[in-house]
Amino acid sequence: MSAPPLASSFLQSQSFLDVLYIIAFALFIQGLRGLSGPTTAVRGNRIAAVGMTLAVIATLLNRNEGNWGLIVLGIALGTAVGVPAARQVKMTAMPQMVALFNGVGGGAVFLISWSEFRLTHGYQDTATYITIFSLFAAIVGSVSFWGSNIAFGKLQEIIPGRPISLGSGQQIVNLLLLILAVAAAVDIASGAHSQGIFIGMLICAALLGNAVVFPIGGADMPVVISMLNAFTGLSAAATGIALNNPALIVAGMIVGASGSILTNLMAVAMNRSIPAIIAGGFGGGGAVEGAEGAGEHAGTVKSTSAQDAAIQLAYASRVVIVPGYGMAVAQAQHAVRELTKELEKRGVEVSYAIHPVAGRMPGHMNVLLAEADVPYDQLNEMEEANQEFGRTDVSLVIGANDVTNPAAKTNPSSPIYGMPILEVNESHSVIVIKRSMNPGFAGIENELYYDPKTAMLFGDAKSAVSEITAALAEL
Amino acid sequence: MLLASTLTTNLAILVLAGFIGFVVISKVPNTLHTPLMSGTNAIHGIVLLGGLLIVGFSGNGTFNKIILVIAIAFGTINVVGGFLVTDRMLEMFKSKPGRDSGKGDQEKKP
């Protein structure tokens, strides 16, 4: 008949929708490819965002059913929360922000599965495989939601960062929760329609998410966020199969695959296996050992002043800066850049040594230093940096702890034994800027601080670095 | 209607997407791991589509409507927040005057 109905029927045809979805995930893949280089990364992210917009528009065009008000309400709520959160978060709080965004994604997944269960009255007249994928999404989404929220709480320091666990029974409890959740899922898949069982399954998965992340200590946290990111991706892919939606399948699976790679890379960087990390308790025994170590070493720490540190740095010919989470917390990256400029004016060769898991996420330090305009060629990765420490006059450790702990190489009983470290102790002298003698996030004492060639400069990283820069200017 | 069936096609898509994920991501340098995690994090916000699709079937149940609105809101936070945060992070890697030579060197490294 007239043009508008024709046009609208074309817009709503399945093949047109599928074409839009195919364009959308081609854009996702192209966007991720762009993320592989610093100069193309911004565009890559925007390409992926365009793909996402397209996928959302395609989906909205294709739906006939009502409830537009609910859609507007949901999107408005999400935008009202998400945009200010993303705009205002400080660069240093990025890891917990990613954890939180990951968590809500997992939350959406399990809520969607729950709706599917309710709308089909307990998966009645539903193909078994759809039921299975929907249940899988519900369990994994719920684990990811709760796990990410705990990770957020720990990084935000709402919850103590130290490992909190049930001790040796932890793994049995985790296993039991997993078995209960799977048993409930099997029960539902084989014909139980009771919503009580479904809710029970969600609760078991929720407890499991808590139980997995609570015992995990600081250094392992980046690995866990990455793993939960992969989990949410996989659960989104499962939702895609349950809803027969190719865009969801592709996007979810790509995230699942990339998250798995990243998780593995990080675990390898720390010389730890992923199962060992999930089994938890990192630093649980170590905290006790650390406390004993502290008693043993007490009194041999040498502290220094900003003026002395400035003199030491000014007369060095080669300085390596080792940044860590302390620099992030204190927002000290700009102050560090100023110090570097001041040293370079005096002809001191300055470089940065970046441990793969320094801070709370891989690449965390690179992001902060890039913010402060530190040139890329001054940033050395671990292998490169370790070859240089032997001919370095002063290593300036700014708020890094566990990644410099020589116990990882020398003490087989240390919980971080075997983790590759920055061999700061190989340099001629070391200055450590640290707020106090408290052990790091992993709760392990650092032997480096008791080394006779190490001097401790206690204080907030930003003010300590600024004081050194000021003292340098006066020399 | 709500839950259609084309299992083998979808499984094929799933497996291929997994391989693409591995291949594409394996090339990302350490430096960009945080933005990458954040970027992929935004992409799995695509579950938003699931909420958009089934909200039409939620009928009259108030509870169904509530959980689906929350799901859509969660999905939106994931997508919008994720892309914005990634964009902010990546802006810092963009070329700035006087830094171009340093960046060129970095890119040539394997």
C-alpha cells in the first residue's frame, strides 16, 4: 500500500536486523583491533561504541511489543548513573570503576535470565539447550555481579583489602556452593518449575561470588577483575544463545576470549596459576609470616629526608623510578614528571621501570604516567628494566611494594616466591617513598626496606616528591 | 517466538567469535591492558539488548517490569559508563605536541 508501512516492514525484517547486527560486530572487532596501538586506540574505542549504538538501534527498530516507557525509564536511569560516574571518577580509581561496570553487566545478565524463567513459567515449552544456556548465564552472571561488587568494595577500601577467608574450609565451602547451584540448575532443566529453586540457585551463585573474591588479597585483584570480566562476557554469550541473538553471542564471546587471555597473561606475570588464585588465601599465611619478619628486622630501617634524597639523586648519573599504587593513590604522577624534568636539567638519565602488575591493574602505571605526559620511550617493561638495575645509581621506589620484594627470589617460604619482580635491590642505592612501614596490599613484609643500601622517605608520595623537586631546585 | 532455536548455527558463531577474540586481543601491548579491559568491559554491556528484547513480553507483572527495568539500567550503565571511561583513559595516549617522536619509537617495538 502506502510507503510508510512498507518501509517499516523492511526495517523490521529479520534479515535487515541481522545485517545491522553483522555490521555492529564487525565494528566491535575493528574497534578492538584499534585498541592494539596507542595512536589508534581512541578511534578503536569509538568505533566499538558506534557498533554498540547501532546494535541498540537495530534492536529497538525490530521490536513490535510495547513497554516503551520501561525502556526509556531503564535507559534514562542507567545514563543518569553511568555518565556522571564515568566522567567524575579519578584516574586512580579506574580499577574499581571497571570492577563496578563489570558487576552491573553481570547483574543485567542474571536479571534477564530470571525474567526468562518467569516469562516462560519455569522454561515450559522451551528447548532444553535454551534452558541450559539461560541457567548458565544466570549462575555466571550472579557470580560476576557479586564478585565484582566485592572487588569494588575492596579496592575502594570499603571492605578491608586483606584476604578474609574461612581458612582451610574455604575451598570445600566454595565447591559445595557450586555443586548446590549446579544441582538446582539441573533440577530446573529436568522439569522443575518452582521459582524457589531458581532463587535458591541465584543465592548459591551470589554466595559463591562473595566466597571467591573475599579471600583474595591485593596483588591478585587485577587477575580477578579480569577473570570476572571474562565471566560476564561468557554469560552474555550464553544469554545470546538463549535469545537467539547473534550480536550478543559474538560480542559476549569476544570479551570472554579476550578476558581469558588477559587473565592468563597476568597470572603468568605473577608466576601463579589461575586455580591457585581462585582457591584463594593469597597472603593469608603470608601475613603471619610477615608479622614475624617485622619483629626480626625491627630497628634496621634507615630513614632519610627530602633534602638528602635530592642530593643523592642530583649526583647520580642514572636514576630509575619505580612507581606503584602509592603513586596512584597520592595522584603523584604530575609531581613525578616535574621531578624527572628537574633531574634531566641536571643531566641525570631518568627512566621508569614498570612491573606488569604494578598498581591494581595491568597498565595502570602507564595510564597515569601518560596522563602526566611522560614520553613512552622512558617507560621500560620488567625484563628491560631488570637488565639496567645493575648500572643504576639510584632507584626511586614511589609507592611500589610487593613488586620490588626480593623475597620473591630468595625466600621459598614467602607467599610471593617465584613471582617475577623488579630487581631494585641490584642497584647501587635505593630510596623508597612510602606512607608508613605497613605491609602492602598483599600483607607481606618487604625485605628491601631492611637492606643497608635502602633509605626510606616516609610521607605521601605527592608531597614527598614535590619536596625533593623543591630541594633539587635549591641545590 | 521468545526463545527461538538454531543451536548449531549459534554454536558455530560462538566458536568462531572465540577464535577472533583470541587473535585480535593477543596483539595488544601491556601498556594498553587497562583500557583494553575497560573497553571489552563496555562491549559486554551488549546484554542490554537482551533486556530490550524481552521487556516487551513482560506482561502485566509488576515484578517482571521492575527486574527488567533494573536489567536495562544496569546494561546501560555498563555500556555508557564503560565506553566513556575507556575514552577518558585513552585520551591520555593521544599525541600531544612535542611527544610525537617518542611515540613513534614505541610503536616500532614488537
